[in-house]
Amino acid sequence: MKNAHKYFTTYDLNLSAVLVSQGFTLEEIEKSGGTKGLFYFKKSDKLLVVIDSYWKNQLQISPQTLFSSLKSIKNRLYSDWK
């Protein structure tokens, strides 16, 4: 992806699902064979705060929203389109 320094990237599927459920757009999934993917989100101060809260176990998320986001990401990851 171009301008990679403008993006936060992670291989963590669960973190990615949390970010999507919090309203952040998953810009791209860079597939690296099999079922592994590198997830791209545009960097922002708000994004970094949510990531920090995730790692500190300080977020409250609707389970239905989280599982819907996880399903959507898995569909993108495991499909043949990019």
C-alpha cells in the first residue's frame, strides 16, 4: 500500500474487528498466503486512543456489533477479491 506511514497496520484479527466496530474503516487487507492478512487503518489520534484502550481492556462494545464486524472482515479476508 502506498504511503504506508499514514496507516496503522496489524495482523491482529480481533483488534481489527474492534476497530471496525468502533467506526474505523478497514482500508485494505494485504493477504500474505493462506488465512493471514495485514490490516490497514488510517492513522489518527482517535484510532491510537482506541488501540491503547483495547490493550488496557478498557473498551465496552456491543457483542452483536463486534461479531458482525468480525464476520465482515473474515469474509473479506477469505474471499478471492482484493
